[in-house]
Amino acid sequence: MPPAGPEGDSPLVGQPWQMLCLVEITNFVQLRRYLGSLRADGLVHDLDGRIATEIGVSGAVRAGRATLEFMCRARSFDALRTVLDRVAEACRASFDIDGEAHQFVVAIGAAATACPNTDAVRIAEEAEAALSDSLPTSGITLRDVSVGTLGLDRLALIRDLPQAIASGEMFLQYQPKIHIRRQEINSAEALVRWQHPERGLILPGDFITIAEDSGHILALTLWTLEQVIADQVALASDGQDLTLFLNISGQLLGDASFVTMACQRVRESGAKIGFEITETAVIRHPDVAISNLQALADVGISIAIDDYGAGLSSLAYLKKLPAQELKIDKMFILDLTSSNRDPLIVRSTIDLAHALEMEVTAEGVETPAALALLSVMGCDIVQGYLISRPLSLGAFRQFMGNDPMSVLTAPRQPMFNTSASFWKSA
């Protein structure tokens, strides 16, 4: 029999709510200085034990050196909020670390939705954004994914978008990419988010198309470029020499004014910038797109072909693109170790890219087994939740300063498990 919900009533029936929660130890750096790196790496397990004992939530997994994630169910959204309050209360009591009492300061971010809405990617991104909101105050943020999805009004978003770009409602998160052979993080992808004052977090899938259709994609992309350049200066002050990639709409590949402005800004700043473009974006206007991409490459902008294999791949265009990197779509990586055909596709794509003198990035790497297989296949770069979730600039700077390569040896499980048993009742 499944355990009772957080309200203490009978086992859950009907359409329960489900939640992904991230709990991060915000004073991890201070604790590590006192305890040492070896013992500090076990603090997440201490946190897991406390939550399992006090709250009764099982199935938690490590999501980073200082972050724990767990799933749970309840009868209502308010009941899930109660779970988070109980987690926070449990963490206020001191922890016995090798006979000494230590205080954990935690930030809690979570996303909830009513069944049968089980869009795992959306829930994950909302939970990550919620955690980012909680980190400055070490507080609690719970997002209702159902409300966010149902409340989107296309006309209202078109009206609000210009002001959002101008007033600072947009923000960036960064997902690092590890170069396997060099054993280093030398680049990261910038991902734009919209924190609407009334509608909450709005993800790119909901506003990028709107920006394109309403003519605001140029302003949004130029804002992103300026912010990426500024963030790279901050990273350089930490001694981090990284190329930061941003996604470029297919519309802008045919826009001569954008190409001119981007080239000028990158040339003036001397920033190490990369543009990720999709194959379908090039196919729209191939001659103009290839010419403009060459102009961008000539000023030192790295070009990466994103989501390779997800669209109608064209070898005729692929050989003409001035690209240094090809990113294999995560649809081929997520089932890499359980599929018969995906490994064949991935291996042949790696060989093709190398023959065209491109490096290969695998997106969606979530398990050590997938990483090991990709390494054997000769994949150059990996990106995904095994390395890190997308992080705010502050959290990303902290991640880079905390021996980031250790994530490859830390015990870890994938963020999502499609088995129904993974959704534990709280």
C-alpha cells in the first residue's frame, strides 16, 4: 500500500499533484572550508538522510555537490507547499557531522503540476528557475506549472515582450559543456528565460516563436548577446576562459543588419562568443545564411550546428557551413544505452563530423553509462544534467570555482525515471 499523503489522510487516489523539488546547501563553500572537500562531498547524503527520516520522502538523488532532488505526490498544490515547509523546518535543526554540530542553510525550489501533465523537461526547467529565485534569500519557491501553461495569452505576451526586454525581466542561465579529452569545461550554452511579474516563469518554447512572429526577435537576441558579453567579463575576472554560446533564430541568419551589429559588437568587445544554429534555419535561405555565417565566423564567432538529426539533415548544406561544432540532438542520447539503433546513428554522426573537421557535442547526457559510451565512440564534448543543470550566473561562477570536473566521478542518477514507481508519495 502506498504511503499516505502529506495531509495524513488515506492513500492517494484520483489525479494527485506531483512535484519536483531541488534543495541546495547554500553555505556549502563555508562548510567545505571547515570540513575539507572529502567530507563536504558527503553533505548531500546527510541532507538526504534528514529529509527521508523527518519527512518520509524517499527516492531522492544527488543533483550536484550541494544539491539534492526528489519527487513526491500529494492531493493538492497546498499540500505540496506543506511538504516544502516541512523540509525547510527539518533542515533548521543542526546536523551532527562527525560528532560536531553544523548548521545547513538551504534554498528550496520546486515545480508542481496536476496529473496527467507529466512534461518532465518543463517541470525540470521550472524547478531550476524556482531554485535560482530562492538562492539569494535561501528561501522557498514553488511554481505551479499548470497555471503557467494554461495562463499564457499569446496577444498579451506580444504586448508585454518589448517592455520585458527593456525592463530586465529577461535573464540567462548557463549550462556547462565538458570537453572529454581535455578534461575541462571550456564552453557553456546561454539559455534565456522570462520572469514575468504576473505570469511567473515563461520558458523559451512559449515566447521565442512569439518574438519571431511579432518582430521582436532582433531586440531579444541583441539583448542576449550584450548580456552574454557582460557575463563573460565576470567569468574572466574569476580566471575562467570560456566560449559562451547563444541560440540564433533562423530569421536572423538572413538579416544583414543583425549580422553587421553582431560582428561589430564581438569585434569591439573581443569576447569569445559562439552562435548555435539549426539545420532548418539554414535551409530556409541557404545562400544568404551561409554567406552571413561566414561573415560571423570571420570575426571569430564559433558556429555550432544545433539539434543535428532532429530535422531534415542535408549533407549538401552541412559541408558548406563554416561550423566548428556539431551538436547531436538529445533524442539520440537519452536512450543511447538501451537502444539498438541510436548508438549506430550517434557513432556514424561522430565519424561524419570528424571527417568534416568538426568537434561533436552530445546533448542530454544524464548517466555515467552514456558518458562512457560516448567517450569510447570518440565524442568530443558532452552537455546535460550529468554535468550540471542550467545555472544562474552566480551559481555558475560558484560551480566553476568548486572543482567542476568532480561531477564526472560523483555518484549520480538521471533526473527523470519514466517508471511510475519513481513518483513517490509524500
